[in-house]
Amino acid sequence: MPAPKAAGARSARNVETQKKKAARAAPRKKATRSTGNTLAARSRLKKMAGKKAPAKKATKARKIAVKPVAKKRA
């Protein structure tokens, strides 16, 4: 059973204060991938990493293939 809350925790004034604090809070960056240490989450991460590996390798190969030409000094 959860611990009992303070008597004034859900008063109208406290609710308004919490809303104001929430509005002032800086927005957090959205998670780009699921995180977690459970077996299911870790297997999902492993699967996603496997899917991204060929794309990452391809972009790396593309960067090597297109070498920038050195500029001539005047």
C-alpha cells in the first residue's frame, strides 16, 4: 500500500503551483531510442543496432569515397 500523502498535497492552491512549475520547466529532449535494462529492452536495442549497422557502414564508406580536394594557395 502506498504511503499516505501530505494533507495539503492536492489542495487547489498546490495544484495551481504545480501547474505553474510545470509550465516553467525546460522541455526535455525526446528519447531517440528506447532505453532500459530489462531483457526485452536490451534485445530491442540489440535488434535496432543491427538494423542501423549497415546504414552506418554505408555512410562511412561514402565519406571515404568522396575525399575533399585540397585548395590551391595563391
